[in-house]
Amino acid sequence: MDLGIAGKWALVCAASKGLGKGCAQALVREGAHVVITARGVEALEATAAELRQAHPAAVVIAVAGDITTVEGRAAALAACPQVDILVNNAGGPPPGDFRQWDREAWIKALDANMLAPIELMKATVDAMAERGFGRVVNITSGAVKAPIDTLGLSNGARSGLTGFVAGVARQPRLASRNVTINNLLPGTFDTDRLTGGFRAGAAASGQSVEEIAERRRRTVPAGRFGTPAEFGDFCAFLCSRQAGYLTGQNLLLDGGAYPGTF
Ligand code: NAP
């Protein structure tokens, strides 16, 4: 299927590794040009080089910076000639107990997982509407649908974004101009973040990393973790010409882990 996005410009935030990188890979494969961001320059440049090598016709621009800051967002936007596709992403907040989190911890989580995506939408969606095409995909978390007790900062901040998107996606001035805004909710995907969590769990419990990973794997009916590539492919479809009638939705990719009917 031709997704109809060849030549479009995509800003993919937090994309040197993991799910963001998977999205950038899929969009570039479909013929889009991309601006990718991350804080660490080395991994970012390596990913940019990988994308260019795989798809020499694509323009790939790497912008190092923290997307949760005003400066980081300004640099990313300045590098992108126009934003037709926006993939919002940033690192997730740390786990813990809400009794330990002060205002600063909450503001940091809100900045990363709620306000940064809202600011980037604010900067881009009206121009998308004027051009008659726009796709926004926010990478959130399965924890929005099935909250994880120790991830309260994530549950709270991402739920705020989810509520905001439910309203703004339905604005006729966006929806009627072929601008869609959807949230992609990862379950358990095989990324550095996941393996880092397993390593921390192993260090704290004395179990091996593989034992912890296996216990987690057993919670997924698919019997495996998702891959960044399949996450990216799904994201690319959400950004396609064909997905123009899908907006304001929360799409869970979790190998069947969520046990509910809806
Ligand atoms: P990952 O493998 O650790 O990759 C994170 C990427 O984001 C890296 O490229 C990182 O590069 C970049 N990044 C982090 N903070 C950034 C910032 N402030 N500004 C710019 N770039 C930033 O993580 P992942 O597993 O792909 O997770 C992506 C998001 O999905 C996270 O919010 C995570 O909580 C959420 N999620 C993941 C899973 C899962 O199973 N993997 C499940 C649910 C939710 P730098 O560190 O160099 O900046």
C-alpha cells in the first residue's frame, strides 16, 4: 500500500533510539523527509546516518536538544521546513511512590509528557490545516488505559495529554481540514528503556535479568515484547493519506496484555 506521504516533512521527537527511532525509520521508508531529535549527539548522529544510508533520497536532519525545553522545541521547529507530520515523544518519568514526589518532580513530568506535545501541536496544527493535510501521533503509554501504580507521574501527566487531545482533535477547524491527532499507547516494547528497567529490577531483587524479562513476557498473550519496527509501521499508517478519517483515538499496541473488552 502506498501511504501517500512521500515528500512530506515529519518532525519525530526523541528518535535516536527505541520507539521514536522506529517511527522515523518507517516514515523515511515511506518517502518522508525527517527531522529527528534527541539530547545525546552521538546516538542521534548514528541514527541519522543509518536513515540516510537506508534511504538516500530522504532528507534527514538531526537536531540535538531537549524537547521538553522551549529552546529544544524552537531548534527542532526551525530545522523543519514545514511540519506535515508530528510525532511527539520524550523519555518517560521515573517510577516511585507519590509520597516522595514534590512539585518539581510533577512539573518535570508534565513538561515532558503533557506540555511539550501540546506546545508542539500549538506551533504546527493550524498551518497543517491551512495546507489541508496534517498528522499528529503522540506516543503515550498503555498506562493511560491500565495505570501502573508505581508510574504515577506517567499516569497523571499522560492522562492530562489524553484529555487535551480528546478535545482538540475534534475541533472542526482541524478535523474538517484533514488534520488528525491520535495517541499511540505502547504496551511492552523491546527498547533500552525496557531493558534498563529489567536491569534495575535484577539489581534490586537478586534475580537475573532474564528471569525478570521472562516473568514480564508471560504477562503478554502474544508471548513476546513488541519491536520498535512494528510500532513504527503502525505509526506510519496513522500518518498515511488513508488514515484521514481516524482522529481523537487512543490505540493500544500491547500484544493483548490489556484484559478488557474495550
Ligand atoms: P528509549 O529506548 O529509552 O528511547 C528514548 C529516546 O528518547 C532516546 O532517543 C532518547 O535520547 C530520547 N529522549 C529522551 N528524553 C528526551 C528529551 N527530553 N528530549 C529529546 N529526546 C529525548 O525509550 P522508549 O522505550 O523508546 O520509550 C519512548 C517513550 O514511550 C517513553 O516516554 C516511554 O516511557 C514510553 N513507553 C515505552 C514503553 C516500552 O515498552 N518501551 C512502554 C510504555 C511507554 P536521549 O536520551 O539522547 O535524549
